[in-house]
Amino acid sequence: MHLNATHDPALRSWVESAQAAANDFPIQNLPHGVFRRRGMQEPFRGGVAIGECIVDMAQAALLDVWAPDARAAAQAAGEATLDALMALGPVHWHRLRAELSRLLRAGAPQASRLRDALVPMFAAEHGLPARVGDYTDFLTSWHHMVNAGAVLQPGAPPLANFKWMPIAYHGRSSTVEVSGAAVHRPSGQARAPDAQEPHFGPSRRLDYELEIAVWIGPGSVRGQPIAVNAAEQHVFGLGLLNDWSARDLQGWESMPLGPFLSKNFLTTVSPWVVTLEALEPFRCALPREPGAAPELPYLRSPRADAGFDLQIEAWLHTPRSGAPGTRLSRSSFRHSHWSVAQMVAHHTVGGCCLCTGDLLGTGTQSGPGPGEQGCLLELSHGGARPIELADGERRAFLEDGDTIVLKAWGERDGAARIGFGDCRGTVRPAAG
Ligand code: CA
């Protein structure tokens, strides 16, 4: 994939709000999602974000405005989930993007007909982009691994396997929800450092994890690994993901089989999925520290720019502070040691198949500098150094009523800035 006419930073849309400064959804973005008008008992359908509006693709696909080779994708993009569109593959995604770019461009003669298919974003509510059959969460940030390790196992050397393969655990798809879902504080077992026995109760160390979501397009066949150089053909796009984590439960339960109740109560994803084609201007090389292990052949990428330079942030709004809140984390996806393609190749190399709509999390994305840590466990050094918030409050971990908002965007000279929208959740007391 290379840059094409859809990436031209000079492009403008007849949807005026697409040109607004710092708007996430200019005509160079065109992310897909699932929505319905808020408060209406109507079915969800697919839409495309443009400025402060959503193109209702179920309605737009009925118009006689599409090039014949883009009709199938336009119809699939209006279904109740994006699974059918995701399954079509990159050739169809590309044709649809080219058509959307042509139809939404300033001066397009079809504007008057498409205008009837626009829904204001403020009047919409979102559904999950796909039926998530499986969810896998990776560990791809060297800095997160080192920082979290220093808190959880002080003095222990970094994991030897990290630099050889993208490590992951299989998560829980039934509790993947779209931005806005309530975050009920989980209850479970935890053991205080000085205690002989565990106690049961609501988590006291609730945390967020700033991650990128990877949405799988066409699935694969069991027993037939996806080669690293073909892996991106199986990736529909990227979003935001918050892997809510109960650190006290995690510390007690994770040995020897990994996280369980500390992670399985909720995972929140952003409603919009930004296609890899839209992200093409933000390609970058992966970081490779001097002396890093050579990649085994099945993980060796033929392209030097397998990474994405995406700015990522986490914001905290407390009941007292409200807006504008405090920015807790600011980093970039460019620090990820492993690429999206390597995650896919490793996931399938043993024979496991991926299915359309599967969700991969990249793991917490932390950078090397101050403030670049992607979770409170790292930022507060396991709670030992609470963070001073903008209005003078302090936080070691999340309190009831706190709202976490994740953001991401690509920004580079010679390219239009494109964003991911928000991925948010508000902490509620433990149920029951
Ligand atoms: Ca995680």
C-alpha cells in the first residue's frame, strides 16, 4: 500500500465540519463504525465518520452513486456489524475508500443526495464494530514490561522471551464493550504484601491500560499460519482499547497462568475503526535497541516501516475536576517493539486460525520518557507515588466516579491529521 489521492492533505469535503482544526475525522480518515440514533429503538447499522457527522451507510448504499466495483463493500459497510465488510479484504476496502473520498469531496455532484444520509454525531450512540469471537491481548511495549516488572517483581531481570516473540494471553470476548460502557469495580481475591491470607472484596487498585485495538479482517485456516509479509491483508484497521485492570487481584492470581478476574470484567474499545490505508502516511520503523535479538525468520518483516507513529493519550476526569481533566499518559505507538504484522504472524504460527472480527490488543503502550507510561501502575510506581492532578487532587489508582478517556491521532508534515475519536469509561462501585 502506498499513498494515493485519498491521502492528499489538500482534499476538502462538502461536509464543512470535516475541515475544523483538530477534528479527528477529515476526508483523509473515513473510519468505519456501527451506530444508531440515540434514544431510538432502531437497529444498529454501519456508518463512516466525516467531520461531526456520520454517513449512514445503510441508507447511502441504496443510492445510485457508487462505482460498480465498490457496491458490495458499500452495502457491507451498512450492516448491523462490520463483519461482512471486514471479511471482504483489502481490495474491496480500498475501492470503498476511493469512492467515499470521491463522493464526499468538495464539489462532488452527488453531495445533495448524500446529505440526506448524514446523521449528526452528537445524536448517535454506538455499538461494537464487530461480533468479537475471540480477544487476545499482547505485550509489545518494552518500556511497559520493564516498568511494570520493576513494580511487580523488583530486582528481577526483564523477561528473556520478550525480545524473541510478541507475548500474549487469551482474553475474554464476552466482556468487550464499546466506549461509554460502565466500568463496575470488580470484586475478587487479593493478598496484601504483609498478609498471610487473601481477603475478598472490591478491588482497591483499579487501573486503565492505554492500548491500540487491532481488528482482524479476513480470517485464516487452522493449520495454515499467516506469513508476516501477508499479515496486514488480514487486518481491517486499528482503534483504541482500554484493558481495565485490577492490580491487587492481578498480583495474587497471575502466577502461574496469567491474569484472570483482574482483566476479564471489562475491555473497552473505541467505536471507530481507522483502516490501515488511512494510516499509511504515519508509517515508521520499529525501534530496535542496539544488541537486540535478531528476529527469527517467521517474524522477519520485509518492510522497514512496519510500525505506526500514532500519538496516544490517556486523560482522567474526576467528579470534582470534570472537564478539562488531567492528562495522565502521552506517548506514541512508534515505541512498540513488535509490529501489528508480527503479532498476527506469531498468533497463527502454531496453527491457530484467526476469524473475522477477532480483536487483538497491543498491550499497554509506554514510551521511554517521563509521562509516557500507559497505566497508573507505572505512573504511580505501584501506588507508592500518587500523581498530583491538575486541580490538586491525588491519585494512585482510580476512584469511583473517575472517567478515563483514551485518544490517538496521526500527525505529520505533508499529511492531514487524522484521529481515532474517544474511548471512555466511568468507574462505578462494585456491583451487589
Ligand atoms: Ca493489557
